[in-house]
Amino acid sequence: MDSTIAALLFLVILFFSSPANLFPPSSPSSSPDLSTCLLSSGVHNFSVAKDSPFFIHLLTFSIQNLRFSRPYLPRQLAAVILPHDLPSLRASILCCRASSLTIRLRSGGHSYEGLSYLAASHAGSIAVIDLMNLDHIDVDTAGQTAWLQTGATLGQLYHAVASPTAVSSPQPLAFSAGSCPTVGSGGHIAGGGFGLLSRKYGLAADNVLDAILVTADGRFLDRESMGEDLFWAIRGGGGGTWGAVYAWKIQLQIVPNQVSAFIVNRPGSNHHVAEMIYVWQRVAPTLPDEFYLSCFVGGTLPESDRAGMSATFKGLYLGLASEALSLMADQFPELDLLDSEVQEMSWIESVVYFSGLKSGSSVDNLLDRDHHSKTFFKAKSDYVQTPIEFQDLLKMLNLLSTEPKAYLIMDPYGGSMARRRSDDLPFPHRSKNLYAIQHLIEWKDGEDDDGDRAERYMQWIREWYEFMGPMVSSGPRAAYVNYLDLDLGYRGWVIESGERGDPVEEARTWGERYFLGNYDRLVRVKTMIDPDNVFWNEQSIPPLTSSCRFRGNDKAYDL
């Protein structure tokens, strides 16, 4: 099934091996008009007319956080480009460089801080290279692998893996990644990619076998030609940093014909809900690898039929309902899970079940890139390594109940996640962690008319985050790079005195929170592959400056 891509790779390697083919007809040094450069390179799907409806549609279609939609978009946005194949992706990058534009790569538009399409004012004019048309997927059922282009959404991937043309293996195939179907595979895998199968099969990035990367100077690299250091970095080191990933080759996973799923809401007093969470945090990370059991906590959860504090438990078990019920009765009797609350279904049906799509959605709705429930939101993340004491949980819920727009998502770790080393990939949050917390505050269109109200929401979640500090990881307080949070710090290399700061030490502020002990290795890889920092955002990995490099024995080394 992936022979087409394999043949393409052979031809592209031959083409890109020639230095004469590294640049399009216009040299980057000549600063040509962007439109002329793109058209002469065979790229036709783009817009530079910032006030045209077409430009606005291309730009805003994939903006998932309404905090960053019009009228909030900065005026330095200069172009939106939609490459359709590997040569047009390469040409888009080189033409943007030739026109001195800051490049932003966008796969699905789910960057929590809008960094796949926005930049600080000092960045100059921005070109968004939107990868949505690079969404082809080839599934090899015999080899249990797939090649997917980086613009494909998770929903498109799941649909392709489970489609009738792909189902020729003895057992159904799946892929371990997130539950939101409109998330782009490019950014998701680049940051790690946690999902409902991760306790069994690891992260999305753990299951990447190969990749095709376009570098800042137009070179084409696969796993063999990029080397293991760069291949390591692109699998969890954050998106938009190393180059443009054109496609991933992934390992698919075998799942049972039938899985068991449930979503149950348990309302009650703050004291009662705290008791439930107190037990959950000890049970969920120690369940069999086949069992994922998350906990959502808030005052107005959609599954609750009344206002007030409640916990929603979402469970996926790779087995029969009777087995899931038995495990819950034995390990978590406080949940009081009923036979009628557990459903058996195929794995792809469970994807729809947990997707957040509208009630009545079908498997085909996974192909829809347009998320039906876009909102304004701010999110932050944490990792819990020691169970939170009951009295602290009660204090948490008492404070959480004061803001009905806020809620928590708690994802269990353990299982396969705990058996991997923290330096296997840049994503380091492995054996020491019981569960991850995503702190969110969310509001809808119409509630943002009052700017002061929006700022109050933002301030509330920041104060909540400070309150949570003593209960979560420390030294440093860890965070998940796919839940970008500019409150942790952001790039501002020119300090008030006008002197240039050290970008590596500045980025260490947030880099070590996302990547822990892997940060310095990521800096070395960045220096090797993109020393001019062509691919950057406000929280990307910076390269070492030239003063921090030396040569020895005719070989360059980085300190």
C-alpha cells in the first residue's frame, strides 16, 4: 500500500541530492516578490490580499482557539500558502525565505497559543504555510504501518486505518494518538501525542518509524539521511522548529474486534467528588495497560444534568464489557459502574464516541476538519507524581466551584508510559508521573464582548495555577509542550538595554519544563539542522549562537 510513497521518495532523493536544485528560480538573496516566486515555482494556491474574503477564509478556517481569531489577528500577516505536494512545500519555504518572511507551519491549527499562525510584532511579516492539503494516507495492512502526510487530521487517520479497504488484517488496526479528530497529525506527533491507547501502546511519537523532512535550505531528509539525533528530535521536540515534516511513517496497533467504553458523570458535594478523585488517582495509573480511565472535574460539565460540582469518568477497555465491569468493581467500587453504562463497540466506533462530535455523528464525520464547537480558552498543564491529599483535593474543589467556566482534565499515566525512559524521546514525562492535569477555562462567542471579562478569566486560571503549585511536580514544574503556555515565558531576545540576551538560557526557562533533561540535546540538534533559526516560534528550541561553537580536529562541536 505504501509503494507509491516509496517510489516518490526515491525520485525525490535523486532530485534533492543535486545542489543545483536547492532553490527555486529566484535566489533567496534577491528578495523577489513572493507571488512571483511562488507562481514561477508552480505554487498557485495562496493569497497575499490581506483584506480579501479568500485570505481571511484561508487564515481563519483552521484557527481553533477564538482568542486568536479576527479582530485580534495582527496586521503583519502577509500571506497564506497551501502547498499540495512535496515540491510545492519546498518551494513555499524557499520563497518565504527569499522574501524575508517569518514562516509559520500549520497542520490543524490547534496550537493553544496560536503559534502556528501568529508571531510577536518584532518578528516582521508572517507567511502561514498551511498543510491541510497534504492529507493523503497510505495504509499497509500487511505490514501494519501507514504513511500519512502531515496535514492529515487524526480523524482522517483513524478513518483511513479502519476503512473497509484497509480492513484486510486478521484483527482491526488502530493508532495511539489523541481523541480530538480535528487535531493535525503534524503538530500532534511533533509534541508527543498522548491518547486513549497510550497506556497500552505509548505516545503517537513512540510509534513513528520514519519521516520525510524539508529543511530550511530545501533539502529532503528521511530517517537514514537525517540521522538518529534529528529523528529523535522531531518526535516530541515540538512543532515548527526543525523543518517542515512532509509525512510520517507510523506503526499501527492491533486492537480487539470489540472494545468497551463508558462516559459516566458522578455529581455530588465537593466532599463527595473529592472522595471519588482521591480513589481515582490511586487506581487509574495502576490498572491493566488495556484500561484507560480519565477524570474530568468541574462545576458545569456537559455530561452533568445539573449545575454543581461533578466528576465525569471516561473509560476505554480493550476487552469485553464484563471484564471492564469486573475490574471496576474490584479496583474502583466507589464508581458504582452499572452494566447499562458500559457499551461494547468497535474501536473506530469508540473513536467517534470519545471525539466530542455532535450526538449522532458517524465514522464518516471524522473526516470533517471544521470543529463544530470552537470556543475561547486558556489552558495550562501539570504532572502529578504523588497522590494529592484529600484535604488538598477538597480545597481544590472549593476554589474550582467559584468559577463555572473552569474545569480539569486528568489523564492517567502508568502502563507502557511508565516503562519508557525519559530520554527515549524529547517527551520526558514517563515513569515518575501518576497522571497529567490540563487546567482549562473556556468561554463562548458573545461572552468576549467585554474585554475586562476575558481578562478576568485569564487572571483566574493564572491564580488557580499558582494555587496548584505545591501539589504537582517541581524542580522544575513540568508541562506538556502540546499544551503550549506562554505564561511560562516566551522569546524576547532583545532586552530593554538593547543588548542581545542569550537565547538558549532564555528559552531554558520554559524548555526545561517541557523537556526536562532533554533540553540541551535539543539545542544541539537545532544548531546542527537550522543554525539560522529559520523555523522558530515564541517557545521553540533556539540554536546556539556562533560564539558558543568551536572547532576541533576539523570537526564542528557545540558546547
